[in-house]
Amino acid sequence: MNDATHTAGYSLGGTIHLAPRGFEEQLEHEVRRELEDSDPEAARRVWTHGRLVFAPGPYRPMAWAQNSWLDPWRIPFDSINEGARALKAIQRNWCLTSIAEHRRAALIAGALPPVKGRPIRFGESPPASPLGGWTLWDRNTIIAAPRTTSPFPEGEVRFVEDKAGPPNRAYLKLWDVFTRFGISPGPGEHCLDLGASPGGWTWVLAELGCRVTAVDRSPLASPLMDNPLVEFRSGSAFGVDPRHVAEEYGHVDWLVWDVACYPKRLLTWVQRWLEHGPACAMVCTVKFQGETDAESAAAFKAIPGSRLVHLTHNKHELTWIRRAGGVPFP
């Protein structure tokens, strides 16, 4: 922030996390839980403002945050023009999360350079320009952060969808992972898709030129069953024994999993894979049945070298990602 902003406001000394719509309670619970374990005094200073949850202290990644505002500031202002000038003095590009004083916030946003949140084509690079986040706390107070953890407006990754190729919309989750983290398998790599039917994730991997072994009790959509890059094996995802993967399936570069099951059961299976299976890259959907299983989510999040996130295309679920060999994410 420049000197003018320093005199006009002050740093809040923490991070503001933005919850996906409908999952505000999960995000607040996660923030409070993490702080209570490490800094009970900081946990008492957590506050919420609509979908925003403020966490004192240094930035900590939160699974239920679709975006995080780094080093947010509180900026007082009197008029709409003054509010817009204060933001433009900091940087050019801003995304509004409207929570209070919606009409006034919209007028300020209208005085700022427009931010194009257009859907991108899969394979395009994410936007490169810094994108700040802001909201109105009340009629005369802006909460704003010039740096956020996502280059996409409100952290939502939107794609130009393929209406013809994939057999279901689950493919968007894998597109989201590959775009968000800048990782993906390449042509010729071997991917094991467990619980694959009807084949949304298998379709993505085959389109990338990967060899895919798809395991499910139900067959894939017919075009995938005929795809020369895809080998279908009838069976249960849980029937795949990590200790015997190499002899049954050969070398595996990527393991992907989008199976509806209880998180504790998936966690036990993943822990067995990490102990006995190949050190491949992994992407697993952690689906919640009824109430959110916060204990299992915390256990996934604590696995070294991995990330747990709520993707734009997740519902009441999280996605766990681990790079090959557990190499940490930057």
C-alpha cells in the first residue's frame, strides 16, 4: 500500500478467507479449529462478515476458502468517488464481494476499471495481473486487500464447457485442479482412475494423451470403452490393493479417485496407498455424507506435501491433491 493509504486506513493484521456460497459455517469452523490448536487468543479475535472469515496472524491455507485476501486493510471514506479513488490509488484491478450496502458498493465498483471474469478454455494460462478483493463493512468503511491467493474473480475458475465429449460434468473438477495448480499428466503417462464410471475423469486424461486404466463395477460411456488409450477393468475401487498395484497394473504415474464413500474409509485407503503404493501424483474427491466430517478433513489436510481445497466445481466435498513423491506445493 502507498503512503496515502497508510494515512487513510490501517492493516487488520491477518487474512480474510472467502467461503464458497453455502459453506460459510464449514470455513468458520476450520479457521477457529486451526487457531484454537495453535493460538487460542487469536481464535477469540476471529470475526465473520457474510461469506468472509477473518483470521488473525500469518496466512494459513484453508480448505473451505475459495480465495484468501492477504494483509487486508480497513479504509474509511465519505463519498463514492473517494472510495473508488482510495482503491485505484492502491492498484488497478479489484473484485467486489458484495455483503453490505450493495447499491453503494455497486456504484464504487462501477467507478473502477472493469474486471473481465470470462470463462477460460482449458489449457489457457490463468490471468497474470494481480487482482485485489474488497467489500463494504458499512456505508463508510472499505475492507480491501491488494493481494489474494487466486487470480480469478472471487477465486472461481470458470471454463468454456465441452458439451459433447465428456459423459458427465465431473470432468470440470479435474480441469479445475490442473488449471489451479499448474500440474497435469502428459501424453503417454499411465493414469489409474478408480471408480471411473461413467468416465468424466477418464475422458480428461485420455484427451491429454494419457494411457488410462479405469476401474469400476459399471462400464464407462461407450465412446470411452472403444478408446484405444483406455483399458476398462470391472471391479471395486476399494478392491485395488496398493501393495500389488505394480504387478497388476504396471507403473502408475497418476492415481485419480472420484468415488462416493465415507471420508474415513477413503482416508484409511489413502494412508495404505501412501505406505505401500507407488509414489505417484494423486487426486481424490473427499465426499461428505450428511454432516461435514471435519476430523477426516483435518487428517487429509495434515498429510505432508498435499493440499486440500474446495474447487469451484465441488459441491459438499473437498478435493485432496498430492504431487508425485509428495513434493510440496509452492
